[in-house]
Amino acid sequence: MKTMLPSSSCPQIAVFFLVQGLIAFLLFSYSTFRKNDPVLQENTQVLPQPVTDINSTHRERSLVILLWTWPFGEHFTLNQCPPPYESDECFFTADRSLYKSSDAVIFHHRDVCYSRKQMPEIPRPPGQYWVWFNLESPSHSPNLAFMDNLINLTMSYRSDSDIFTPYGWLEKNDAIQNFTIPKKSMLVAWVVSNWNPQSQRVHFYEELKKYIQIDIYGRQHKPLASGNMQENLSQYKFYLAFENSQHRDYITEKLWRNALVSGTVPIVLGSSRENYEKFIPRDSFIHVDDFPSAKQLADYLLELDKDTQKYEQYFKWRSTWRPNGDEGWATHYCKACRALKDAPPYRTIPTLVKWYT
């Protein structure tokens, strides 16, 4: 006997196949649209390749270095190191999914110092270096103690760091050069953003300004656009390179970029004269400690203002040396590659506090 379908089932089958066909058409159309739409293509994220794929693609890059955080949240281009730090032997990444396969992890102190939970809470892979990176002085580096027995290498402005990353340095000229002193029309300038009335540098400024004109820029003072800051500062004969705290080797962009790169004579307040002379010639700067009082310093500056020949002696060193005030993050991190390639025997630092302070 032949089984007959109920008459009502035929329309249902037709509807079923119609719906299936419509869905297939929509999926095909959407796929074609995505493939041909440049906006969607541009915004499509490519998932990071596993470290094994990275190493097979970049076989010459023997070290994977993980930035646990971007410093102060500031992003910059990775794996494009400037001379002389360019190298194909390291691969830098900020992708934490590569943590277990990284040879080293760099921790920027101010981004992880408020809680141990801001650092990895899963076991460290055997032999992985943890690098402590900090450009702040001990006075502005809280909670150093919880780094005890965690860090393998230090990376800071301190010259005795495992990875030395100063705010600036001198480079020797290829030949003796005649340095042209920028035209000067003003006397003393100071750029300051962190204005603390109780600080040593503000106290000294308040005394010094009684005897000499000082133009002060920054928050709550005269505006100074960062784009032309060096051009403006170059018009001054002197610049107050006053650090926010006094610690060994703590010599910041206030000296390197604001004063030396701008072509003005720095008046420094920070560590000792002897400490400054480790990094720059003794006749390239004026130290506040050279004078018994602010008045005597002001008198000396006014004397130099009238004696062009004596003032120009502070630029003689520039025939041999030139300042580099590059404080870009990329340069600092790129220095880690060279150091890690020749890393010292693996050890853990018992306490950062004892060393750093």
C-alpha cells in the first residue's frame, strides 16, 4: 500500500526549503560584503601568533621580551630600535598571552607598585628574568619593599643598574666642531610643573629671585608650548635645572633637554657637583653649591651677563661633545635587549630598598 503524506505537509516542506535557501543567500552575501569592504578589513583584528610561530618567523630573534605594561599608558612602536640599539636578536611584545614563553618581563615600577596583584600571579617560568624599570627618584618610588625577592635585573637612571637608562648622555663629535651659541636676549628661565612650596628648589628660587630676574614657566606660571620649548629656552643665557629631589645620579631632562640641548648654561640643584661631573664636563654647568648664598650666585650670573668672553667659556666643551637628550621610551627598552643577551648569572635581588635608597 502506498503511504500518502497529509496534504498539509507539502506547504511546510516548501517553506522549510525556502527558509534554508534564504539563510544560505544571506550568509554568502555577508561573507562577500566583508571580503570586499575596506573599512571592515582595516578594523579586523588579527589574533597574535603563538610564540612558536613568532620564533619560526623570526628565528634570529632569540629573546622574547614582554612589556607587562606600557609605561604610564604611553604607547610607542615596538621592534624598531634606533641606532646603535637596533637588533634582530630580540622580539618585544606587550601581549600578556605570551607571558609563559617570554625570556624576560619588564615591569615599569609606577604602573605596578600599588599592589602585588598588578604583577603576574601565576608561577614564573623557569629562568625567566623579571626586570625592574624605574626612572623616578627614590623619593617618588613608593612600595619598593614588595619587590623583595622578585626582581632579577634593575633598569634605571642609576649608573650601577644592570641596564643603565639615563635621561641623557654625551656623544663625541667625529671631529672638532665650532659650536654656534644661540642668540641670547634674556637672562634666566625655569620650567616647572610640580610646584611644591615646601621643596628645597622652590625655597632657593624664592631667595634667588630677590636679586635677579627669573622667567618661570609651567603650571600656575607663564605658558610655554612644548612644541617650541627648546627654541624659546635657547634665548636665555641660563636655565635653572633644579631637580625635584636630591639623589645620586638623578639627573633628568631638566639638565639634558631643557638646558644642554636648548643651548643654554644650566644652573643645577640636585646631587653633588662631583656626581654631575661623572656625566658632563665641569665647565659646562654652574652648581648652586659653589656659592655660599643665593645672592652670591646672582652676582656671579650678572657678572657673566656683562662679560661675554667669560660666559662663552661654558660652551668650549661643545667642540668635542654634543648632548643627547632623547628620553623616548623605545630607546630605554631597546637597551634591555643588549643587556639581556649578555645577562649575568641568574639571581634574585633580596631587597631593592637597600640598593636604591
